[in-house]
Amino acid sequence: MYDFDYHKPTTVADAVALLAADPDAKAVSGGHTLIPALKHRLNKPTSLVDLSGIAEMRGIRREGNALIIGAFTRHAEVASSEVVQAAIPVLSFMAAHIGDNQVRNRGTIGGSVSNNDPAADYPAAVLGLGAIVHTSSRKIPADEFFLGMFTTALEPDELLVAIEFPIPEKAGYAKMKNPASRYVMAGALVSKGPAGVRVAINGAASCVFRQAEMEAALAANWSPEAVAGIQQPADDLNSDIHGSAEYRAHLVTVMAKRAVVNAG
Amino acid sequence: MNMEFGRFGSGKAVKRMEDAALLAGEGQFTGDFAPEGQAHLYFLRSPHAHARILSIDTAAARALPGVLAVITGADLVAAGAKPMTAALPFKRPDGAPLQAEPQTLLATGAVRFVGEPVAAVVAETLAAARDAAEAIEVDYDEQPAVTVMASAVQDPARVVAQTRYGDAAAADAAFAAAAHVVRVQIANQRLAPAPMEPRVVLAAPEGERLIVRLSSQMPSTARDQLVDLLNLAPGSVRVLIGDVGGGFGMKTNLYPEDAVVAFAARATARPVKWAATRIEDFLSAVHGRDVESEAEMALDAEGRVLALRVKGLANVGAYPRNSGIAIQLLIGPWVSTSIYDIQTIDFSFTALMTNTAPTGAYRGAGRPEAIYIIERLMDVAARRMGLDPAELRRRNMIAPGQMPYKNAMGQVYDSGAFEQMLDQGLKLADWGGYEARAAAAAARGKLRGRGIATFLEWTGGNALEERVTVAVKGDGGIEVYATTQQMGQGIGTSYAQLAVDIFDVPIEKITVIFGDSDRGTGFGSAGSRSLFTAGSAVSVASGKAVDQGRELAAEALEVAVADLEYQGGTFRVAGTDREIGIFEVAAKQPEGRIFIDSTTKVNGPTWPNGCHICEVEIDRETGEIEVASYVSVNDAGRVVNPMIVEGQIAGGALQGLGQAIYEQMVYDPETGQPLSASFQDYAMPRADVLLPGYVTALDQSVPCRTNPLGVKGVGELGTIGATPALVNAVADALARQGKAGLADTLQMPLTPARMWALLEG
């Protein structure tokens, strides 16, 4: 990696100030995307702003009909949290199936959602559960947050601080893993609750997206059969050495069906 | 034999002596050494698959802080360094000698694959070396790249060598008279060996000599190649090899990078280290396999094979290596007819040069490719004829009474009871109960398939001689030195067990030393040869040490040699209590030891063989293949350590399953850019592929007849059996779906996407 300055602020305000003062600064949370990129010299930030010292970005709490998870919460904490398991078990399930132990003990929900890797798990939960992203300056509904591949509504000097998940009545997740990286090839998170019936598809396209036809079908009839016949168009889906767009389109249907089964 | 010590002799599952240190992180790998003053080397590599180098400007790089040297190919040529060459007596199709553009240690004039080393920077820190490498300006003139064999074969300049074997006219006649002819068109895809520890080299000048530590399977070969490539004085290089984190053949021959590090250490008069990143290994360590074959088999009405015809194309990469060519054009074909009595063959193998990394040895090296072809053909034939695939194989097997058996390639099998392995395999796999398991799987919505491979392999590298030293020391220890190399396979423990057999002392008394080229010269560890060559040598040398001890003990006790009995490390005058320990005898010697330097030659290669049976279940919706069971019965000859042998076979099989289901080194056909140069895209099998239904059995009833131990090499056996067993199982599952026609062209890796497309199509 190239040389950079290192900062470890203890408040969100200080972190934002550091980012605002230097357009080439980068925030680092768990670092599981950024650190490898730095090691390969694919990224050359002037400074790193380490978020691990900020207490207000941590913690899991229930507030009424919502679960609020601090941005710096590790995947392993979400996986093992009794509060999450009781309120939104699909989140614990998802977190428990991200990467491996090492990844789960370092990676954070805020880092994953801010990075918006098309093959990441958490964006499907945020979009599929209709969550609200709390940032250092505002609250952004999930539908307005994910803009494209590795792109979100966050401004350069804006930090994701917490995510507010409405507690669904039912929710399920299923994914097909890439045989090499074990990132998501195609996944579906389906839910029914205060945010309506939602189907979020990850892995298959350049950005997580909602599958409107499946949502309508599930709203009318919450069952695996309701989505089994719905074909995702292959246009605009990813195609690479691991699978064609047609294969991913097919997987979208299979994973949606399995997600409904998992939701119960 | 002392019963207590005998628990650690051969035949016992002794725990590996090296594991405690390795598990505690106390291994001594090359990367663990960081001598005072160590400088770091970084390679600038070609970003293009094919380009002319118009100029290299290193001025800016040399001026950067911390930079000790910037080395280019021109510098090496000026210093007299030799290029890597392929020097085998193979011919081109027109009879001209093999000729390929040699790879200079750093590129000169042109680059021919992505990742080819172009320049080297030595600096005080790795970061400074990388900074300087980025400051080197190379002006490239890009040329068209060829990575696909169908294109390469059209260009005579890329057809580097061809071999033909057999009798084409006799084969034509056999095919014309055949009741059945089956044909497959199959590829054995390019693989990246990917040992856990990538390549690493540390070269340090010491007086007039150069001490080179590296991760290698062949200590003295590495020394000799360094001396040769850099034109150094014989004896001026000492190669030291500590722990090695896996080799799989990839660490057999020396790499251009290794020689550049050695050159850099001399040029800078500093210890210089280069540790390959994972990506550097993907780009520029040798790859394995990469063969496309058209194969046909002629059978009579009863299923007896009349003739085998194979036409193979091998992509040997940008700079053909001796091993890369020999593996595909000579060694693999030795086992093409496998365990079947097929004397009429018509083979032709062609090596093609492309703009990809060179190929070389990778676990199995030619035998997996050859066995894959005939085992796929056997399955296609059985299905075509409506025969049980096990029965068709049985009808063609060479009988024990035919041993020694000379195959159509002139190779002589010393021993083998192939039907015996088959019978045990069928029983262990509950062959007859398959229909019930298939029905149960169908009820769960899964497609079940069953595949079998019966096969043998050649081991040993035809390097049959091995020198070892054994020192019985007055301080109570026995030191064995071998020029073969431990690299995770547990060979040191096996040698120690063989020494225990002879010395009859606790195994803790035995120390096995590897990896010091000053202490002995030998071929190294490759081709599953270590145990039957060096193990035999350890046994023979240990026997000589006891004999010498007996003579010395007789002198000390003033009795006749014949009056002495030896047990538990002690010589005793028969029928008395007069005795002297072997270590006591050693202590009395002028050097305080009994020292044996002994070379043993075995009489031939070994031919391990087996029956591997795999059942799979395919998820119809996702195309995912699950290995439902994997059962193998293996003729490993006499077994020294069953735990290690089972581990070798199971690990090898997992690697073979990896090829069948996951792995493939992919190059973009247009640009020649590698598309799978990290684990992000190169799919490796993981521990969770192995399921409880994984059984490895050993049959020790057929000892090898060409070495004194009766052992057979087992390092590659699993890898060879697993790919055809799994692919045949998938072909069976497809046939059960009415898609038997797909079996003739089914291609690895059987990824979920590929399986789904086959099931949908």
C-alpha cells in the first residue's frame, strides 16, 4: 500500500470534519474491502479515518417496532445477538452466512451497506426490509439509498451511523454463492410487514434492486408457488466466467422461492 | 523386535513428527528468515499477453530513495546469464528439432504472457521497490495474442513438438472390424497448482558463496540450475530448504525469478528476498494440464477393447518447459491404456505454444489426463452397449497372471490385481444398492449419479537411484539425511518409521534432515518417488549401520560377529548377559559415530492402482453438485504409515474433485488477460466438500516387486481417480434424465452454471 495519514476520531462529528477537510480521505470500518484494495495499490487515499473508536456508531437496540443497529456492528455480533434473533431472525441468519469467521469478526454492517458491493448480502436486507439509513446529517429511506454499483446516496463527507429496520411480520433470505469467492451470485430477501411486501434481489445485477412482479404476486398470495413462475428478465444482469445472465435470471426465481420457504 | 518401539515402526499410523512444530506456528519456512541487511525484490511484470518491448527506461526508478538496483533482461544478458530452455529430443511435425523462443530470465525484446517478469527492483523495503517499479517506463508495441489451441494449431510456428506412438494401420484395421466404436471429445482444463505457501526465495552472499533459501521440492536440482543459469562456479551455491507449504509439482523446477533473486544478491552484495504474492503465483508459476483430446475406442461384440486411438493437443504456454512437454507428449501416454489389456494403439500428441503461462508438473502430471480419457471412453462404451460399467472394465482388465505385463507403450507393470481392487470397491460402495439410493434422491428432488474409475499410474520420474546418509551418534541419536524433500506429505515420519524397523529404538531417537544441497545430491521429491526410492535407501543404509555396529560391538566384546543378537538398540552375546548398546559402540568410534553414506537403486517404477467410486447428487434448480459418497480401494503395495497414505489419497482425491467441479485457469480469448488470477475467481475445493460418506481403503496384499520395501508411490493416486469418477457420475445422472448423448462431450469444471445449462438444454 501507499503511505497515508491515519486518524482515529471518537465522535461522528470529528470523523465527518476530517472527511470534509480532505476530499481524498477515506473512512475505514471493518476494512474488508478497503484494506485489500490498499494492499494491491488500487486505491491511494491521503488519509484513513478509522471509525472503530466512535461509540455512537455501535450497539444494537430495539425501539418500538424497529431495530436500530449501529454502523460499526460486526457481522458476528448481528449473527449472535439475541435481540436481533428475536426481532428479525433473517438478519441474524444473513449475518451468520457472510464470508467466513474471520470476515464476520471484522466486517461491519455500515461498511457493507456504504460500500454497496453488488455481490454483498446486507444491501438486500436494507432494501428488502424497507430500512431507513441514518447518516451523520439525515435519514435516507432504503429505496433512495442504493444508486448503482458501489454507489449510494451518501455524500463524500457523510457517514452512515445506524440502520433502522422496521420489524417485519415475515422475512426470509436465500442466496446462491459464487463457487470461487462465495459472494452472492444471486440472492433474494423477501419480507412482509410495515414496509409492505418487498422482494430485494442482490448479486444478480450491478446493484441490489426490488422485483416488483414478485412483490405483487406475494402480496396477493404469500407462497413459494406465487413466485415460482415469475421469470426475471436477463437483460442488464451480470455475466461472467461463473455464470451467464440467463443463469442468474433463473437463480433469481429459485432464490426468491427459497426465500419465501425460509420466511415460513 | 522390541514391542514398545515396534509401535512406531512401519505399518503403524504414527502421528507425523513434524506436525507439533507446524501447528504451533514454529515452522521454519523461507519467509521466516530475515537476515540482517535483508533487501527486498519486486518484479515488474508484463501487463500484455504479447508485445514487443521498444524500450525500458529505468532512470527515474534508480533515482528513488532506498533503491539498490534495477535489473533488466539486458543487464542479465550482458552479465552472461543463460535463458531458460526446453532441451528435450522432441521433434516438430516436420521432423525439425524442437525449437521455441527461449525465456530470458527477464524479458528481452518481447513479452509473451501476462505476468512475465520484465524488470526487477531491489530496495531497502518492499514498498520502496514497488514505488520504483511503478517508475519504470516500458514502451510496448502490442501484438496479437493467441491463447486458444484451435487457433494456435493453425500456426506452424506455434506447433513446437509432436509425438506419435503405436501402429496406425493396425488400429485402422481394428476400428474397421469393430462391433462398437465410441468417441469422446474432451478437454482437461488448465489448473493453477496453488500450494498454501507461494514461491519464496532468499539469497544471501556468504564469502565467495551464495546461500539460497527457497521453497522447493528439489534442493540439489535447484542448486545445479542456479549454477548453470548464472554461470557460477560449481560448488559456489548452497541451497537450503526449510519447511515447504505444499508443492504439488509446481515447486519442482527452478523459475526465472529464483535465478534473478540469486543474481540480485550477488549484484548488491546483500541478502535479497522475494516472496511471491498469490496473484504472482497465479500469473507466473507453472500451470497444470490444459489438454484437448479426441479419443476413440474400438470394441468387439463382447466388449473387449480392440484398439485405442488418441489425438491430443497440449497448450504448453508461452515458453515450453521440458516438463511441460514431456508430461503431455511422453509420460501421460505411458498409462493411456491403463489397467486394460489393449495392445493396439494409435496416438498422436502435439504441443502448442500460446500466450499463456508455461505449463509444468502438477499432481499427477500427464497420468490424470490419460486416465481421464480412457475412463470416460469406458463409460460411454458401457452405456452404448447396455453393460454395467464395472463389468465392461472387468472384461478388459489385465490379469495378475499376466504380470509382469508390458503395455503398448513398452512400459512394464511389475504387479497388480486389478479385479481384486474392483471387487472390493464395488462391495465398499454398495454398488448393488445404488438404485435404491437414486430413488431416495429423486424423492428429495435431487438427481443422483454414480461413477467409477479403475486405473493405475506410473510413479518415480525414472530417477531410481537415491543416496542417503545415516549417522548413529554417540549421544544417543540417529540422524538420517535425504536429498528428497518434505513439503507437507509427511515423508520424514515415514523414513523414521523405516529406520525404527531396522534400529529397533524409540522413534524419538531418529531425526530426519532434508534440504541442504551441501549434504547430498539427488533428484528431489516428485512423481510420488520419495518413499520407494529414498525410503528403500533409508532402510538399506540403516541395515548397513547395524551391520557395522555389530562388527564394532563384536570387537568391543571380543566375540564373533555371529554370536551377537541385536534387539532394542543393544547387541548381546547370545545366551549371556554380556551386551553393549549401539550408541555406546558409536561413542567409542574416532568421530563418535557410526556413519553410512549409501546409494540404493530400485529396479523400476511403481504402479499403484485402485478403484474409485463416486456418487453425486445434483440440485436440478441451481445445478450444484454435491459429492454424496466417495469410496476408494487402493493398491498402495506395502504401507508404511496408513494414516499418511490415506491422507495422501483423500487429499489427492479432493484435488481431483476440485478439477472436476470447480477449478479452471481462464484467459480471455481475445486479449490473453487472465480472468481467474485470484481466489476471488479461481474456485478451489474447500473442506466442506468432504462429506461423511468418504472412505479410503488400502489393500496391502500386492507388494511392489521392484523395490525392497514392496511399497508403491501414492502421492498422486487420488487426484487421478477422482476426476473421471466424478465426471462419470454426473454423466450417469444426465443419462438418467434422458441426456446420455451429453456424456460424450461433458466438460470440466462442472460448475453450477454449466450443469444448469445442460439440464435445461
